[in-house]
Amino acid sequence: MLAVIGGTGLNTLDAIDGFVRVRSERVATRYGAEPVVVDVVECGEQTLLFTPRHGAGHVVPPHRINYRANIEALRMLGATRIVAMNAVGGIADNLPPGALAVPDQLIDYTWGRVATFFEGESGDEGVVHIDFGEPYSQALREQVLAAAARATDAVADKLGHAVVAGGVYGCTQGPRLETAAEIRRLRADGCTMVGMTGMPEAALAREAGLDYASIALSVNWAAGLEAAPITLEEIYAVVAAAAPMLQETLRELCAASGR
């Protein structure tokens, strides 16, 4: 079953034509007192799962997200594939505001986040070292790219940018945006985009045995790449403009699940 993790600008699927929320599940896990709210959504003949990683109303900052509980709740409800929506700052020249990318690599700059299911707690399997050389599922990435290509044909006049196949996601701690010097460092390290929620989400999905891919929306140029300061108003304007493309890509993914 396909699951979607919503990020900035995608807190629900209710407003998207063709998606019908059947019910909401409150899933208790052993990774926190609060249950994870997961929507069971129908899209045509397909059923998918949806949860907003920042919680209802976008209230949980990146470093406080209970990534383990989110992944475990989706797994418990039958998810086998996760497509994560991520807002990022563009670093590479081909990722201006409004561009979409499906990254194939990442670098983790976060600290202090619980990054594994295997913490030596009761019930754990002990020390587990997953293969994470390729952090995103290639097969799922190809499905996302194919869906995005079909979506581009449907809403090309509203996109304005080609979908970038690949890229290196640099995950920073947040919730503040980065300094210009930090972005220079990330660029030197090979990062083409920067965000705050890509890790440990991707690694936890791998530990849970779930395919995982990201749809990254560039919502601004990263710090120092333009003279003007970054504002939330401009970010949300980009998210709103890109919404038709994101929505159509999700519809195409759902339709492809039944083929």
C-alpha cells in the first residue's frame, strides 16, 4: 500500500479532487504517548495512507517530529511504500523556486534526533546496521518520476520548470534557516538542495523495510544565493503555485498503483 507523508503546504488530501478520506485512524505505537493520526484515503479504486509529519495545523518543528512513531504507524496500517513531500531550498542552478526534484542521495547534518528503531530497548533486535548507500528506493523513484512526467503533460502551463531526476538532499537541524556560509559549505559538499525533514525519516523507512522516495519542492533559493531575505510569505506563494503539479503527481501515482 502507498503512503504519503505531507510536509509544508500539504497537511491534508481533503482539498484535492479525486481523493476521498474514508476515515482517520489514531495509531498508538511504543514510540510516544501521542497516537499518530493517519487518514485512510480512496483515490479511484486505490487506497492510500496519509499523515502530515508536522501534525495537524503544522505545529511540530522539524527537530521535534516523532519520526519513529510516524513510520511505525504507517507500517502497522499496511504501508509498503512511502512517498514523502519535502519543501527545500534550492542550491543547484536547476532548482529555482517552483522546481520539483526527486533526489537520489542525501547528507545528514542533523544532531540529537532519535535516528533508529534499534536503541537497545526492550523488544529490539539488538544492534542493526542497515545498508544505506542508496538512501532512496530506485524503483519507487522511477515510479514517482514517471507520474511526475505524466502530471507535467496535464499541468505544464502551471509548472514552468522541468522535474529534476536526482539531486543531493542536505538535511539540516532547523527550525531556523541556514546561514549563507552554511549553504556555501553544503554546496561544497555536493548538496543540490537543503531541507530539515529528510532524516532520520529515510533511514527509519529503510529499517522498517519500506520503500521510500521524496518529492522535493524548491520553495526558495537557499541563503546567500539572492540578496533579498527569505520570507514565509514568498515560500507559501510558491507552494500554492506548485499545488496543481503536486496534486496531479499524486493522482498519477495512485492510478499507477492499480496497473
